[in-house]
Amino acid sequence: MSLRLLYLIFVQLCSWLVLLGRSPASKNTELLVLRHEVAVLRRSNPRPRLDWADRAVLAALIRHLPRRLQAHRLVTPGTVLRWRRRLARKKWTNPNHTGRPPVSAEITALIERLATENHSWGYQRIQGELLKLGHRVSASTIRRVLRALRIPPAPKRNTDTTWRQFLHAQAATILATDFFHVDCAVTLRRLYCLFVIEVGSRYVHILGVTAHPDGPWTSQQIRNLLMDLGDHAEDFRFLVRDRAGQFTETFDAILASTGITAVKIPPRSPRANAHAERFVLTARTEVTDRMLILGERHLQSVLAEYVRHYNGRRPHRGRQLLPPRPDHPIADFAQERIKRRAVLGGLINEYERAA
């Protein structure tokens, strides 16, 4: 211990002798550098950071210190040279970079749309869909765009079918039927209207109007509907109806002959046939409750005209404010717009440029 103490005393005396030999200007410069370093270290940030003023002061003072003292500072000569190279790069950087051009905002938005609307589509599937739309984009670019948008690859996305997609897919194969009555204005005669609604498209068929809706009349009306549908009847698998006596076994047998199964709702459960009941409310609110019906022919004429409006012009909230089968072109003010067409109730999507 005594030898180590004598060694430390000797080293300190030598450093004092060297300090006596330095010029006053060098000592004053070291004091300024030390004071600035202490000011930087006293800042409240978790990690002291140098701003442009600190860099300017330290770069101007550090070159006046002796070489052996420059290596023990917060800022070394190598750091000063790195600052100079950074400034030179910012000044002389060529703005016209060569290489692959960046992906446009339109392509990025389209890639995001395809990936979010189709959870099972991978990079190459999206690449093929973009190629159909006139955009040639590589799979690596699609991967880079999706990674920047924090959209995981197809195997990691939720590939399970949502309830909305499931119900839309099932609704495309379902028909619903029901009666609603209208009382004549003068004779107070009660007339019954039989209708069928396509649940998927909300398209309504008025089958007939009568004052005596018995079983044979109802069976004949459903037979006429199947003849009018033709090959389109093969697209349906179920018909939802209530337990009224007009729907006889013959009615169900006629449907079964074309592959359609009649599904009876539970007793006293009109909500189980909600689509048909909703059309009854709409027809009453918009037409029959606001007009005086004079007779059977008058009611048939009124309902025929209303159904043309209902199917061709009236917007439906269940169809994104579109009619079931528009009979006029819808104005489209957006040019070069990409339109999606849902297949199988939204399980598969097809894209094409809108006219």
C-alpha cells in the first residue's frame, strides 16, 4: 500500500509540472471546454444531446487543445470530422436518385384495399388482381407496402368467415313469402296480397291479389312464380313462410319439385320472417296507408307500379343505398374508379374498372 501511495503522489507531481509548462491560452481553452461539457451533462434529458450551437462551440475550441487532451472530451476529433461529412452530404446530395421509382399513393391504397377486403389473398394473388386492373407491381413491392401498413401476411390474418359474409352468402339462396291485407275505401272489402321477396337482393315479386286466398289459389300463384323465374329458380334453396292455412302440402310439393325447401317459422314468431315483414311495413307506410283503394283492379295497378319503383329506383339500406335491380344508370363522378363485385354473397370478390 505504501508503494502504491508513493507512486500516485509521483504521478500527480509530474502532471502538475506538465501543467506549469502549458501556456495560459491552452489552460483557458480547456476551462471553456470543461465548462461547456458540464453544462451539457447538467441538462434534464435522460441522454444529453448536442444541438447545432453545442457542435459549433466544441468544434471551434477542441482544435486548440493539446492532442492528448482531445481524446478525453465528450466530442472527439473523429466526431467533428463526421459532422463535417454529414454537412457535406446534405449540401451536395443529388436530388434525382436512380433506381426503382416509389409506389404511388393510388397503388398503395389499392393494395391496402385488396388485402383488407380479402383476408386469404397472398402477395401473388394481389399481384395478379393488380395486373388485371392494369398495374404491374412485383410481389416483393406488395410485401413491402403491406409491411409498412402493418398488415400481416395471408396465413396470419383472420381467414375465418365473418357473420356478415356468412349471412350474405346464405341470403342469396333464400326466398321469403307472406300475405298482407288492404281494406277497400268504399265497400270495406278486405283484399289479400301474396308476395315473395328475394332475401339476398331484396327483389319483390307480387304474385296476386284476391279476396279469397285459399290453398289452390296460393299453390297456383307459386307455380306461376317458378315459371317466371325459369332457370333462375335453381339459385334458391329455401323459402321461409309462416304457418298460415293457405300454405298447403301442395304448395310445399311444388317448391320441392324445383329443389326449394319450404321452411316454416315457429308459431307466433313474425321476426323469424323479418324481411317479408319489413316489406309489409314499407308498402303500408309508403302506399296503402296513404291512398284510398277502390277495388281489386285498383290495388293490382297500384302495387304493380310501386313494385317497379321498389325494385328499380328505391334505395335500400341493406344494399348500400342501391335498388335491388337498377333500371337506370347511376351517376359516377369519380373517374378511373375501381369497382368491386361480390360473388357468393361476398365470399369471393372481383374487381374491374368502373365505366
